[in-house]
Amino acid sequence: MKSIIIYLGYFLLPYLALAQQSPISQIDTLMEAAHHRGIFNGNILIYHHGIKIYERSFGFADIEKKLPLTSAMKFDIGSISKEFNAVGIMVLKEKGKLSLEDSLAKYYPSFPQWANQVKIRHLLNYTSGIPILGPQSDGNDTLILKSLDTLKRLVAEPGSTYIYNHINVSLQRSIIEKVSGLSYSTFVSQYLLTPLGMNNSSVDLPVESRSMARAYDGIGKNVRYEQATKGWVRLPAHDLYKWIMGLTENRLITSNSLRELGKNFPGGESSLGTTEFDADKLLFHQHQGSNSNYEAAFYQHTGEEVVIVMMTNHQQMKVWPLKTAIVNILLNRPYTVPKKSLYLSIRDRMLDNFDDGMKLYQKLKTNDREVYDFSFEVGDLISTGKYLQRRNKFMEALKIYGEAVKLDYPPRDISYGYELIAECYVKLHDKANALANYRQAVKLNPDNKNAAGMITSLIKE
């Protein structure tokens, strides 16, 4: 019966919710279908009303060796690791060791004058104004410090613009070392992991370790881990659950400190991803992170009493749609099995040969909508453009963004496309086109503070 339901899930997805199954059986059917479709290879853990209702491993820990996954396997969790340095900063603040108003100049006196303007709080919500410098300048922690020693100016006034980059994270971790007198990994272990009983978690555990799941690509080959900065937490799903609950129960920092970390610049993420509070009570917390084909995500809703943790070593950008389906099952609402990612299917093709990538995109759009997900086409195109832009393929990125802003989506989404077009022109030193596109972004979405901040910065030049 289950195989029939899985088969129907591919072609009659809405009718899955009509199956006469218990919620746990429906979740299992959903995850079986997702694994069979190729959009989830990893571990999943679900708690409802404080009780573990589902835990399962799907696929391989090492696809080349055909080593199956187990619940004990550790995964890299990408940007979720930034929660650990952010909480570490607040631990030191509560001990009176630092202030969020401290400037970078206090800890890095060799930095140029601009370091007096940047506060620790700016690092926490990515509003420092420090630009993305590129892998030749910010590829590792040593390069970051060396590059900042010679950085002539910020790209925006601190507090005025959200720029997500790992320089802010690297500086937080370095400040923790300076203030505590400990290595970052020792500090995290002593002050964060041990108090929560996260005994199977490590910082910077080599991905080749036997306890690690190895990330792999679309052709079944293990991929090389590319992140060269330090401080990345690697852990199994049940330890990430301990982290989530430890924050909710204020076992590491106070509710005031937690709320401080949950603040975000409009349109950007906070140090905790996405949160919602009622006074000082945490109501909602979710976060996603990825690194070199690893992807992890968690969702916590205290009102629904749901916690979902997912980790994969074969990134398909489908953890959020799967989370939504699981929540719908638990709340007795209709759900569907997600389709394959458009973004992951076209990004590398466009990087290798842009024209071939565009042809593939048009082919999938015309012929394969039943298999590939076009529900947020503008987001997939923008993500592809950002993928090219990060690799200095600015002209190709401009063409993709140009396709994105032609689509019929809400002004907020199209505004972001124009903002990224402007960002490319900044990199190409074309101030006139940069200003024109930032202005279009603000015209479409007056709440686009990022674009407005960049307009002010460019005019001042």
C-alpha cells in the first residue's frame, strides 16, 4: 500500500493528504517519497508536545563506499553555526567581559579609522558595512584580518545596510578568543556544548572523520569541503535539538540576550535566523544553513509544540518545503511532496557554459514542470545569479537577474532583483547604472532599506 501511495505522490500530490494514515505514518510516507525522488538523503528528528515522535535516517553517509547513514552521524550545519558565536558573545557580555557597543578598534587597533564606527552589535546583525571581499581576500581568517588592515573604507555606514558575509562571523569568533583567552573551539566546548550535554558535537571536526557524513554531488561523488574559515560546528541531529531547547529554556543566556540576538535588519536574517517573540518569550525559531553540499535546518514553534530537525549531505534546497509538509500533517492540513530544485539543476550548468545553462532552463520551463519546482521561479533565478556573482561572473549574473525581474511576482521580490543588479554594477565600477537600479529597487519597495542605504553611500562618494 505504501509503495502505491508514494507512486501517487509523484503525480497526484494533493491527494496524499487524503490517505487514511496516522500522522506518523503520513510523515514516513512523505519522507520515503522525498528520498525516492532524490530530494532528501539525511537524518530527520521530530518532537511534538515534548515527545519524540519520529527519527529516521535515509540514504548514505558515504555514497562512494555505500556506507548507510545512522542517527549518530555528524553533519556540517553551515550558517546555523553562527548561532554559537553569537551566543558566545552574549555569554561574555553577561559576564561583563565586553559590551555590544565596543568598537572593532578596541580589539583591532591596527585597523583603519573606519573600525571606530563598527560596533560588535553591527557584526551580530550583518550591518557592519564591511564588504564581501572575495575568496582571494576573505577566503580564510588570516586573509580576512590582513585584508581589513588595508581596507580603505566601508561600503555603507554601519547600521544602515545589511550585507551577509562570513567576515562578520569570523570577527565575532576572533573577539571571543581575544576576550576569553581561549581558542574558539575550547570556548564553545566549555561554555556552550558541555552545559547542554552536547557530548557528540565538535568544532571543525574534519569532514573525512568516520563519524561524519560525507557530502556528495549530483553524480554520486564526494565533494571537497571548501570553507576555509574556522569555527564550524558539526553534530548529529539530537545534539542540535539540545541546542534549540537550551536556548528556549534560557540555559545559556537570559531571555533579554536571546531577544537581542533575534533582532534583524529589515529584510535580513538575525544571528538566530528567523525568530518571533512575545515580550521576552520565544514563540518561533527557525534557521537554515549550508556548506559544500551539506544542508541543515530546524523549525521550532512553541505554540504548536513542534520541533523539526533535518540534516542532509546532499543539498537539494528542499528542507523548508519538507518542513512545511510535516507541519501540515501534524496540523491535519493538506500537504504535497516537493519537486526537484530548479536552482540546483541549472546553477552549475550556467557556471560551466552560460548559454547551455539558459537553454536547459528554458527546456525545463517548457517541458518539465511536473518534475521541477517552478513555484518560486524568481527566487531560483536570483539564487542562480548570486551563485554566479559570488564567482565574479558579473555579466552572466546580470543576464539572470534581468530574466528574474521580468517575471510576474510581488514588488518586494522584483525589488530584490534590481538591488542585486545594482550590486553587480557596483562591482563593475558603473556608478550610474548602480544608482539607477538601486532607485528602481526602492521605487518598487520603499521598505528596501538596503537599497536606500546604498544610494546614500554612492551619492556621498
